[in-house]
Amino acid sequence: MMLYSRSVRKPLLKSLRSTANTSLSPAPNLTHYLQRHQHIVTMVQPSIPPAAASFLEFINASPTPFHAVHNASERLESAGFQRIYEKDNWEKQLKEGGRYFFTRNQSSLIAFTIPKGWKEGAGLSIVATHTDSPCLRVRPVSKRSKAGYLQVGVETYGGGIWHSWFDRDLSLAGRVIVTDKNSTKFTSRLVNLKRPLLRIPTLAIHLDRTVNDNFKFNQETQFIPILGQVASQLNGPPVPETSDKNPVIGVAGSNVQTNHHASLIDLIAEDISVSPEEIHDFELCLYDVQPSQAGGINNEFIFSPRLDNLMSSFCAVEAMADSVSSDRAVPLEGNVNVIALFNHEEIGSVSTSGAESSLLPTLFHRLSPTPAAHAQSISRSFLVSADMGHAIHPSYMDSHEQVHRPEINGGLVVKTNAKQRYATDAVGTFLIRKLVENRGGRIQEFEVRNDMPCGSTVGPMLSKLGLRTVDVGMPMLSMHSIRETGGTKDVHERRSLLLVSTMSGRGRVIPALVAIATGVVSGVYIFQPLIIQERDKLVTLNQSPNATNNAPPNITSTISRPGSPPTEDASKPA
């Protein structure tokens, strides 16, 4: 599509009109005119949804879980959420209508709202995501030198597509432990060096003619980034070459200055405005400095690192923030709305800040401390495990089960696995499907082939608490590559809000907010009623053909626990 400036349009139209009155084709005149005015003819760039544009800003500012949680915290605070701390007594802080969040280890976050009329035993409506992605992390002793190059020792984190890290412009980001010269107190400071510093070069094809046949490399000896040349190390003691016979070893009494290149320490100190001596430790991740961006002929794609799973984390945070600040927000009563951004999902979630930690159980206990109320709260809760999904790849279609092939920008993916690698069951699928379809959206199904292993999410490990759980995702290509591909429309739709109402056995409606990808065409925030009876009983959704957006559905189904008598119809009085 061409966009002509005002100075071009008028004479161009005149030229076209004069040509139209002759027997000649207008093409020669138009071509001649455009050739003379090429400097004022520009191309119109396809637009992208505002949510996708906001996401690009978020992910470019979040190269590590520490940065992601920091940015999420700022977004929540701007929406009126109050930061609280696990060490404090919450009984004096939590109030009806309140909005709160807390973090753990700077890398995980839980935010929740206390509804009006809330009582102990109320359910939690939870969206669970994770903040970490496969990457390379700087070793505690990273100083390396070989063949005249300064090198930085790194450790692989998660199941990355590691060959994609070769020949990329890499930088460093993370957190730094700093103490003041005149104080024994320490603080943690975020650092992001934001420029190409490191590179893992491949071997020239002239020196390895088989490289295109099967590219293999040793992750310990051939996967070490170069930082610079030894001659450029102007500060600090000479750097000896490292090898198996002459290693640099972290020993008792060693410190950050001796364990890492002095030039690297100086660069970090300059970035956070401290002296090198004030730096005592750090956790640094390598990342690709190429920014995330929209792409494709119509900007339908997002080309970016860390889509798995900062895309879901961003959407959950935005949905929670918008739910309390949007003009269309309605007062919620009953359930506590929760988003949980966990760390360490890519390595099993077994940590103080992972999904296997005490984070979510602690929240349940602190909101409903008595055993009976705690059990009631679990029974009335619902969890959406929001991660990513595998889109069909045009060059590797046989890698998908033949009728389970999600498409990018094709709608929400519900992930199912008979071996419970995903926690979805028929009830969860039914609920999500009706919520999405009632808004004109589309559901896609994903299951792996029988001859392939299946990945997993935080869903199964959280469902063991007793939570009704469904695993959903947004389709993407190249998962765990240094550059992944997602859809701009998918971000736009995932920010939509669904108002879920949970009904107790007494028939009391307890609304709750669940932020998930919905496939909503309009992209506005949605408040869609849904009635769910207790998890072992059933479920009532209502949607009449002529229902309005906020009208209850017209479908009733009853699900009983095996071996138990049928439950009463939800339409009958208690």
C-alpha cells in the first residue's frame, strides 16, 4: 500500500485524469511521475495491536526474571496495588477491596485482590505463569583465557536450542550484590549492560567441511563466549591461559574480583554507579541484544526471545492491572483473584521461588488459616496454567499429531496429555471452550504424538494441591530458541478478561477473575458470567442464542464423583 504526501496527491490526480481522457494507458504517465518524485513516496507500515506493542516494550526491558518481576511490580503499583512482605502480619494489612502483591527472591511474584464480602474459605481464581527462559548464565568463577582471547565461563540453564546461540551479539543482565564501604548492609541492584559484549563464534566452513551435515559441539569446551582480547585487559593482574592443566579455581578466600575479569567487573560497576570494590557477587544471564519486534508481511508475527513464558506473564499482569483500573471493571465478590509468576519452571520448579515451593500454599493458608476454611478454599478454586504451545511448523508437519496442529494467531490452545504432563481434563476443557466460544473466539487442541515425549508446565504440580486446573497456551514456533516466533493477535487476545463465577454447594455465587487467552475478536476486556459448582459436582454454563454479552449461558451438565450418588440439578433451590 502506497501513501502519497499532500504535495504529490494533487498533481498525481491531475495527471491520472488527463491520462484517463486519452486512449493511452495511465501506466506510463504514473510511472514517469513516481520516478520523478520517489523521495516523497513512502510505504505504509502495517499496524500492530496496542497490546502487542506494549508487550514488545515489556520483553525488551526484561532480559532476566529479575527484570521481569521488577517491571511487573511497577505496573501493578501504577494500578494501585500495594506491595506487602511475607515476613509481615497480613491480618492488619488485608482489607476488603484491597489490591496486593509480594515477591520472593526478586524473581517470582504473586498479586491478588480481596473482593467485597470476602470471608475465609472463599476460593481463589488463579492464573499461573513463569518468568524464566532457557539461557546461559555466568559461572561463579568465569575468568577464562585462551589463544589471546578473554573468555567468560557459562552454564546452560534449561533446555535451550543451544546451536541458535552461536554467532549472536550477546550482552549481560541480572542482579548484583553491593555493599557500601562504610556499612555492613548489602543491597541487590539490577544491571543491564545493553550492548554487544560477548559472542560464541562458529568455526569457518573451510576448517570443517562437515558442519552443514550435522552441527555438533561440546557444551563444555566449545561453547564459551569470547569477551575481548587479552591485550585489551589493561586493569588488574595478567590473565593466565586456562586449560585442564592450568585452571582458574575458586578457592577459599577468593572474591568476585579474582573470579572474574577485571574489565567485566569495571563495566558492571560503571553501569550501576558503584566502585568495583563494592561488588561482592552477582547472578548474570546472557541475552541477545537484537530487540524484539513485529514482523511478517502484515506484522502478524512477533520475533523475540523469551516468549516462553514472558508473553503469558505480561498478559496476566496486564489483565490484573486493567481489571481494577478499567472503566468497564465491575466490583467482584467472593473469590480472590490471583496471578502467580513463578521462577525456575524451565529446570523443574524445585526452588524457593518455583511452583513447587511454598508460595501458593502459603497464600491459601494466610487467607484461610483454619483447616476447614483452607479445605473449602481449595475446593472452590480454579487454576489456569498459562504457558505457550507448539504451533504447526510448515517444514516439519510430521512432528505434530495429524489432527492436533495449532496455528499462530489461530486461537487459544488447550493442552491435554493422558499421562498428566498437562493437568487438563474434560471439565476444564469444557469450561474454557464455552467461555471462549461464547465470545466468538476459537479453541485449538494440542496433544503430542505417541512416539514423542511430552513437555510439561506448572499445571500438574500445582493441581496436586487439589485445584481444578486447565493447561492453556499461545501457539509459537522455535520454542526455546534464542529467537522465537509468536503472533501479535495472540497477545492482543490474551489480555482479555473473563469473569468466572464459582457457585458453592449452597448456590451462593462467588465471582472471580481469570485472565487467560480467549480468542476474543474485539479485544475488549470481557466480563463473562460462568457458574461452576464445587469441583466434584458440576458445572452450569448458560448461553441462549439471543443472549447478550453479559447474559448467563443456557447449558447445564452434571458431573459426579465416581461411585457417588448423582448431584442435584443446580437449578433447584438449595
